[in-house]
Amino acid sequence: MHVRWLPAVLVALFSVGAAHAAAPKPETPEHAEYVRKMIPTQISGKYQGGKLIELRVRGRMAYLVEPTSKVDPQKRWVWTFPFWLSINDGHGRLQHRFYVEKLLGAGFHVAGIDVGTSCGSPAAAEVCQEFYQRLVHEHGLNRRARLIGQSNGGLIAYGWAFRHPDCVERIAGICPATDFRTWPGLPNVVAFPARGLDYGLTHEQLAARITQFNPIDNLRPLAEAGVKILHVHGDQDDLVPLPANSLELAARYKKLGGSAEIVVLKGLGHGGTPLYESAPFLAFLLGD
């Protein structure tokens, strides 16, 4: 039995890191059910230094974690893509706990919204912008967000960012997909997003307009806005290849005059503790 939606959520599962080691064999009904249970159906999470606030935007799950000790004077904040890695991976764990607790301890807010595996679509970016406006205007957060884009979340983060470069201060990637031709591939860019968050194009139509939509082909607005970029990425990543995604993005970005650094993790694939407890990554998130 072949499950069409499996590769989309497979990336979300691989983003859990070590948790996927015990997963059933991919592309089986057992694996599909396993993955389905990994994705949270409600907002939940407990933090040493923060308070979770559940939000809704266009009926979609969203959240804001407020620091409970001190609040950064600039009300700086970090936005996580995919949204659930800073709340609950389906088993009560916070995959980004190391980063989140350090951010909260420094007075940063942390936020996220569920736009599924939308592959950087304009429709998803529109929902993200509505969420952004709400956080800035109703909660007083800094007008320039800091983003974490992990795995398929790289496409979502960059897909929103290049359309709203003045709203972004820096982008931190964890093995992020940045070229949707390499992951998930053009047919799946059309097939994966849920209705209302999709491109609204056929495969042929998207193929004719790749450079209009593909994040890696739309870096100039970010460079001109002075957005800083840092990725951590394993050199053995077979799911989201390092050369075609992080390394190619950095090369293009530097040619445009932008600042981009790639921390290459030797011998690491698509997941693992070094991605989630990286000192350079944390320093970048917290930096001035």
C-alpha cells in the first residue's frame, strides 16, 4: 500500500531526530499511522521559563510563549517552522527545548503557527503574515522577527521571509529545505499542501514559474534588507542534501552581498542531538 501523503509528514518525523529510530519501515500503513500520531492535534507544552498562550488565526493552531522571568527590552522573538517543534512533538517532548529555554531565559518570546507542509506557498505566507501582524500589533513584539526553519520548515520560513523582508532580522536553519526542486520535488510541491494553503497551480504551471516561487531563487530582497543567515546542516543528509540547499543558498546570498554562515556537521544525517544543541546556532539566535 502506497500512502501519497507519507513523504510530507515523513520530514516532520525525521525532524524529531532520535525519535525516528524506532519507527516502522517507511511507506507502510504501520509507518503512516506512526507518523500521524507524532503530529500534535492540540497546543501543549511546559517550560521552565515561559508561559504558553494558545492562539488561533483563520482557525489554525498557533501559540506564543511569553518569558516569565525577564522580558527583553526590545521584545525580540523567535518564530519556529514547523510550528510544533517548540511545543509538542506528539509525545510530550519539546525537540527545541534547549534553544527555547535559553531564549526564554534571555527574555525572548517564542511563537509558531500551523500551516502544514505548505512548501513555501504564497497562501501559507499570507496566513503567516496575518499571524505576524497579530503578534506585533496585539502583543507588542519587535517588528523584525528571528526565524528557525527546520527541515520542511525551511521552505515555509523563507517563503514568508522573502515576501516580507523588512519583517525579518535573521534566519536560523536546521537542515532546512530551501530549494523545493530537491525536496520535496515539483510534483509534491503541488500535491503536499492542504487545500487553501497550496499553490493553486498544476505541475506544469509551477514548472514554468519556478523562479517566482522557489525560496532559493528569491534571496535578493533578504540581502537588501540586511537579513543575517546561519544554518546547521549534516554533511550526510540524504533527505535534504546539504550542497543543493544550505551551501548553494549561502553561495548565492554572498554574491548578493548578504551575510550567511553554514555550520557543517560532519557525519550527521537528517536529525541528531548536534542539530538541537549547537552553541553557534544559539549564539546566532541570541546575538545583537
